[in-house]
Amino acid sequence: MKYIMANFLLVLILGGVIHLQLQNLHHSQEKQQISIKSKDTSKRIPASISKNLDTEILKTMPSKNEYGIINEVESFVGCNKVSNAFKVKGRNVLLVGNACQKIKNLQVTNISNGFTASVFVLDVKKFRTDQIPLILGVNEIRFDFEQLQRGGVQKVSESISIESL
């Protein structure tokens, strides 16, 4: 009976010590997370902007609370059509595109400030971009892609103009 009581007390003491250590560990992790969150005051930029690019691109990008109206512009790619110049209010635009033919490896770049947009393929002939920052005035947006031809693949470059008012 002495051995059972001794083992019971030993297990009870060790269990209490482990419980206290786990509680301290849990609380210290919460404090670290809180301190990390409070120290992170850096301005976020899209992944498509390299940190060593000229700061002119960053000047054209709005802060977190300045987005306001988000403009969507519908564009046609690979259709051999001349598109009109678009006019938008604001400093950002989302491109929603339709391709007249099957295209591959689409890259969308604002030539005016060097911003390369992320392209999200929605369907075989449909795509959407993330927000593209615009400079005031006329912005040339270039579409570089590969188009399937009878003999293989042809690299094509088209552009549209978007004027930010």
C-alpha cells in the first residue's frame, strides 16, 4: 500500500509540474505573437513589384485605405482588333479579358510604370488580372502571349491605352 501511495504522489507531483510548464509555454507564445503583430508596421506591396525597382511605381500605388473605386476594363486579346482608349477614374484598374483564340503564357504589363500584373486564368479563353496601378494620364498596357498557329507557336504582343483621370 505504501508503494501505491508513493507512486500516486509521484505521478500527481510530476503531472502538476508538466501542467504548469505547458501553461507557461502557451502564455509565452501568445505574448510573442502579440509582439510580432504590433511590430509589423511595414507597408505591403504586391509580389509582382521587385523591391529594387524604382520608387516611382510605389508612389503610384495607393495606401491601404485609398483604393476607393475599383475600375474594371474589358479587353479582347488575340482578336486582331484595334481597341479604343479607355478612360477610368482612380489610380487602379482590373482587366477582365477575353481571347478570340487559345493563348498561352499571358503576361500583362503597364509599360508606363513597369508594373507586371498577376494573371488569373478563368477559362481557356478568359482571364482576369489583379489591380494594376496607373499613373495620372495615359497608361499603355501591353499583353504578351503565345498564340497557337498551324506550324507551331507564335509570340504576339498587343497593347491598349487606359487614361487615368
